[in-house]
Amino acid sequence: MKIRIIGYAGSGKTSLTIKLQEKYIIQGISLDDYLKIKDKTQRANTLESRLSMLDSWIVEGVQVSPWTRKTFTDADLVVILDYPIYVTQYRVFKRAMTQVFDPKRNMNQKKKAMKRMFKLFKWNSRFRKRLPAIKANLNKQPMAVMILESPKDENRLHQYIKKQNRLKKHRIDRKQQVRNSTKKESRK
């Protein structure tokens, strides 16, 4: 199964990916790891190359841009973490404060954490405005789209994945039965 997870900064994309990765043994990929590649064409090619090597994957990231297009078009399921903005902003704040009050960090690192927090607040505000258009566009695509509005909604996601896995197993079993019956008939 190929899953794409998007949502606000602080919505829990990485945490959810780790849970799914461990439970269903699917390779998780963070788009943030590709931001180090400045050339967007090279970034897209590197990501596409990695995806092409995997039968199943979970890609998580806030990025909805041309270089991430294949993560949507190849996905079987797109999960949108659309939690209330106050929840995600609080999580961004909490993450930043943990870094700011970490005695192992120097003043420069603490300043960077604060600066990043304000950037993420601003980013979340812009994402909130873009989200209706993103949802509308995704609903026109052939893949399944699931919107989670609370961490409690994760159970619905697990049920969906389990159902898809059962259907996949059934198709594989059915193909095997057809092959076996064809072999038996050809022996007669």
C-alpha cells in the first residue's frame, strides 16, 4: 500500500508515519529529508527514484508542490491531518519550548528554535487558507482520500488499512487458486 500523509506543522505526520511503519512494516519517507537538495528537479528525481524501488511506502510531509506530485499520483490513499489550528500551533510551541529550555543547546540554537517556531506559525496560517483547495483537488483524483480531524480518528485509518490488506490477500489467494486449477486441468 502507498500512503501519502499531509497536514499542518505539528499535526503529528511523523508520529503517525512511525506508528504505521512499525505496525504494517511499510517503509516511511520524510519529505523534509529531501529539502537539503536545492535543485527541485534533482529533488523530484531523487524522490521518484527512491519511490520506484519500493512496493509499499508512507510519505509524510507538509509539501504540496510540483516536486512532490508523484507522491500523490502514485498513492493508494492520501491522509490529511486536519486537526484544529490551536492544537497544531500548541504542538509547534511545545516543541520549540522543549528546545529553548534544553540546557545542552547554546543560545544560537535556542534563537533558531524560536525563529523556526514563528515561521511554522506563519506556515500553518497559510496552509489553513490553502487546505480547502488542496482537498478539492485531491477529491478529483482517483486515489482514496481520508481526512482525520482528531488523533482519535486514527482508528478509522487502521481499519481501512487492515481492510485493504485483507482484500489484497484475498486477490492473491484467488489468483493462486486459479493457477492451481489451471495446472490441474492441463495435466488431465
